[in-house]
Amino acid sequence: MLAACDTLGYVKKNQVDFVAVNQYVMMIIPQYDAQDTSFWMKVILGVESELNKNGYALHLKVIDQTENGIEKSELKDAAAVIFAGHGSLPYVVKLKDLRKPVMVMTYAPYNMFEYDTISLSDREGACVLCEKMISMGHKKIAYFGPMNRPSMKKRFDGIYEAVKNSDAEIVAVWDKSNYYEAEDIYTELKVRKEKGTLPTLIMCSTDTYAQSLMFYFE
């Protein structure tokens, strides 16, 4: 591994640059992502717990779409910076000339991305889950949720992979491209029920979309 790094020209940052001015780590997350509290709250609590064990505090900054970026003065005293969620990528450039550890918690936007990244097994997890549901007898599968973020697109890719390798089929994709809302899908499902073309399984991109759909079936 180290030999491969040398061959590829990887240059390790000088550890002198990592001297912390203050014992805290800044975590930056877009408001759009933070709204998914069922996921990100657990992530934030986990990060804070591990930092506390090592003598660091967590400073959380939620940014909205009206902000032009992050002021460098907010970052210069942090020991390190964590960017969370795909929407945080435009702000990463603010650290181009700040010599400190940077972690990006989303899919890297391109190959050889120069920051350490953490990405989840969205495709693999969705594939395994869909395979399990297919093994339980579900053959007509629908998908509900947008695919405008890499993580959601990866989940659909996993579902597609599972279906492709089986005798099941994807009978509907409600991905927001046609401005589908849960109410619209409920209406379509009633029509499908009359025609006998109901999907036996609806896979959703997130818990939020699943809950919004379940609301109409209560």
C-alpha cells in the first residue's frame, strides 16, 4: 500500500500543520441534509462521542442555501473539519489553503479526490435488502424517492442490480422527475389495484419517503 502511494505521488501533509489551536472539531452540514434527522442525528452523536473520548469538543454548523460559503475565520482555529452530506462539497474548496485534517462524509465527486472520505454501502445494502424481499416472493417492485443525490442513486442501482439478477421486475419508478408526491402515488396505486397491476413491494430511498407513503395507508 505504501509503495503504491509513493508510485502515485501521494504527499503526506506535514504533521506540524496539524497542531490544534483549539480542542474542537468543526462539523459542517447543509440544512437540506440535516433535515433527515433519523440518520444524521445518530451520525452527529456518534462523532461527538468519539471526539469526547479523545479530549475534543464538537462544533456543529448547519448551513443553508442562502449562504455564500464558510468564513475561513470560522475554520482556522479548529483542530480539524468534517464536511457531512453531498451538499457540503461546494464548501470544501474553502479549505484549499488551510493545512489541517479534512474529512468528507459523502461520496467523492471524482476519482483521486484529495480529501479523506467516508461513504456508506448504499448500493450493496439496497441490493441485499431487495434480494431478501425477492426471495420472500416479491416479483413486482416499485421505487419511490428522488435520485438527485449520489447516495440515493446508489440505492436505486442496488435495487436494479438485485432485480436484474432475478425473475422479478421493476414496474414503476417514482423518482420526482415527474413531480411525484406521496398523494399522487397513492392515487396511482388505487388505479393499479383496479387493473390488477399493483406492485407487491415498494422500495423507498429513505425512511422519510417510506413514512410519507405509509401515512396514506393508515
